[in-house]
Amino acid sequence: MTAYIIRRLVQAIPLLVVISMLVFGMISLAPGGPMSAFEENPNLTAEDLARLEEQLGLNKPVHERYLAWASRIIVGDWGYSNATRRPVLTEIGERLPNTLQLMLVSFVVTLLIAIPIGILSAIKQYSLFDHVATFFAFVGQAIPIFWFGLILIIVFNVILKNPVSPSAGFAWSHFLDCRDCAPLMPGGGMAPYGVDHPTLAQRIQHMILPVTMLALFGAGTYTRYMRGQMLEVIHLDYVRTARAKGLPEGKIIWRHAIKNAITPVVTIMALDLPSLFGGALFTETIFSWPGMGRLFFRSAQRVDFPLLMGIVMINAVLIILFNLLADIVYAFLDPRVRYE
């Protein structure tokens, strides 16, 4: 197992290099570019724009910019955002706790909904409960998540005028957005701001709608996975043998069937865990949640090379590591799996 893990980690190095080259090249081909945010500013002259372009290193060829970026990454320098001139890791560090909070709660709620429904749906196959659960699982997978979020806002905040779960309005969300929009002047810096941090009750209030959106959307997928695996397991020979021996049905399901049925689902969970870092772009944008998804969206709008590359590369590293973790967990759960 140790040799397998080392081999996978070594193989990840050229993979990350290829990913970084492709992403950097695609960002460079994006229309507009970082300078488009400043070209419409009437207070900036052509000399200011040229000096700013040289300061940001945007006047160099693509391959030179990539090599300069890669050489800094190797020594741990992630660079500065072109839009705010703040360190990339600082920008990510401010948003990451908010995304982890939202995504962890949504992930737990998703599993609490999907796993029991999937198990009961398989046990009660072709019953009314199974038909209803399957119907809503397909609905959850079929509807666009951004459309569902807008419907939640319309129903709860426009029609019902629900004051308990506001759709947006965090003070520190607007602070981060306004600070990100601050103009970058040649030779100038950012003035310090104060952040009005929300209380725990405010966070819970603002999490109700986005968590509902993410949990119901993800529950459809996990319900179908769990139902399919349970249907496959409960018809296997060892389950029929346990029934023939007279074991209670509950013991057969909980001690034998679920353990084997949940193994592939655990693999899917491990592959979904990197999304806890990346955030939900549509959800955070619709509900003005100041997380990684919203940061990525705003960085893409401004073609902010350093910040976009930082977010993408951290996501790439996490996906590779969690794929490796999924393989390791799978080997522990299924003794038939061997990595020799």
C-alpha cells in the first residue's frame, strides 16, 4: 500500500504541471483580459495603463508569464490579485471558512436525507414510498440548481415575505464585494477596512435557503446511488443465506447489506469532498454568500490570473488527493481490493 501511495503521488506531479499549463493557456485566451477593468476609467491615462500593465507583468508573452508564475509557486509564493493587490492566499483564506461552513452543513444534511431514503426505497421496492422517492430523486437531478435557488427566493422572500431566512444581505458579504471592486491605482494601495462579522444566529438564518438548495439537489444523486447499491446487495447469495438461517431482517440489513452497499457510495463521497473547498458557484452567487464559489466567479469576470490560478490549482491538488483517499478507503472497506 505504501509503494502504491508513493507512486500515485509521484504521478500527480506531471499531471498538475499539465493542468496548470492548460488552465493558464485558457485563461490567457479569455476575451477582455485584466486590463479591461481599467481601460474604461477616465482618470487613467495611456501612460498609466502602460505602467500598470508592466507592473502586473501582462506585457510579456504567455509562456514567460507562465514560467514566472510557476517559478513563484514552487517556492510558495502564490502572487497577488491583479484586482485588489492583496496576496492570493489571503483572499482565499478570507473566503474559505465561509465556504467550508456552508458546504459541510449541506453535505451532512444531504447524507442524512439521502442515505435513509435510499435504504428504505430499496427495501420497499415498487411501493408507494419507493415511487415517490424515485420521482423526487429524478426531479432533484433534473432541475437546474440556479433555477431552484431563484424559485426558493421567490417563494420564501417575495411571496411569503419570510423574515426568518433572508436570501442575502450579510454585512461582511457586501464588505468583501465592495473591497474587491475597489479600483487599483498605479503605485496606490488598499485602505484598511473593518469587517462587521455576523453572529451565529445571523449565519444560521442566512444558511437556511442555500443549505436547502444544495441538500435537496445533492440528495437526489445520493438517493439513487444508495438505492441501486442496496437493490444489488439484498439479492445476493449471502443475504439469502442469512435469511435462510433465520436471522432477523433488521440485523441482515444493518449488519450485512448496508456495510457492503455503502462502499461505492463512500467512494463517491470522497470524490465530492473537494467541492467543500471550491464551493458552489451558483449557490454562493445567487445568495450573495461570500465564499470560494463567489470569489471564483468575480475573479473570472475580471480575468484575475493569479487568483484564478490559485483557486484552480488548489482544487486540482484536492481532487487528486481525494481520489487517492477514495482508493485507500475502498481497500479498507473491501478486503478483496489489493494494490500490489
